[in-house]
Amino acid sequence: MNIAPLSPASGIGRFYKKSAKIIRFVRQGCTNRPFYHIVVMERRKNQHQPVIEQVGTFDPLPNQYNERLVAFNFERIRYWLGKGAHMSTPAAELLGIAGLLPIHPRTYMTAWRNREKAAAAAEQEAQKNEGGDEGKN
């Protein structure tokens, strides 16, 4: 029986048993239009070299409904984490938001910075409107 090899996009499935693995993003897509594959690969390899397995996708640009699309194969991610695979920080953040892992501290910091920025913009807008009303009288 001859088994067809896996396509490079979904992973070639070959790896050294003892080497360190990592779950990370591999950038695909065009200029100014990123798209990421979430893959398992050997830790020391470049993102453009063949991966072991693709376990998800992430589209960071919002669609027409202002959604960022993410797809995970949680069963395979749990398998690789059980085998001792490491996680890159962006992948750990995304899996924390999805609920598989605890929420990453960087997620809390980003949310705090966004709230501070929004509060400062609202305050500045209020001062601008307050100053504009005085000039009209």
C-alpha cells in the first residue's frame, strides 16, 4: 500500500523524535495582507522550512463584521503540549483568549493600555468640545 505524502501546507509529518518542538505562527499571505498558519515545528528551524503539522489558522485583519477569524485543532494542540512542545508568546496569547490556556499577562497589559488610550482620547475630545463652545458665545 502506497501512502501519499502530506502536502507541505498541512505539514510533512517528519521530525526527529528527540528535538524540541514549538507551536508558533508561520506568516503566509501577501504584502500588507498577513495570514498566519499555527504550526508545530522543530524549534531551531526557520519559519519557511517544512513544518511537522498545521494545527490552526489566524487571520489578524478584521473582516466585514469586524471579526478576526481563528481556527484551532484543540485535540492536536493538546497532544503536542502533552509531548512537551513549547509555545511562542503570540500563540500562547491567542490560545489564552480562546480558553485553552490561562490568559497570558501580555493580554492584560494590552487591554490596560487600550483602556488608558481610550480614556485619554475621550478626555481630550471633551476638552476640545468644551473649548469650542466658549468661543461661539
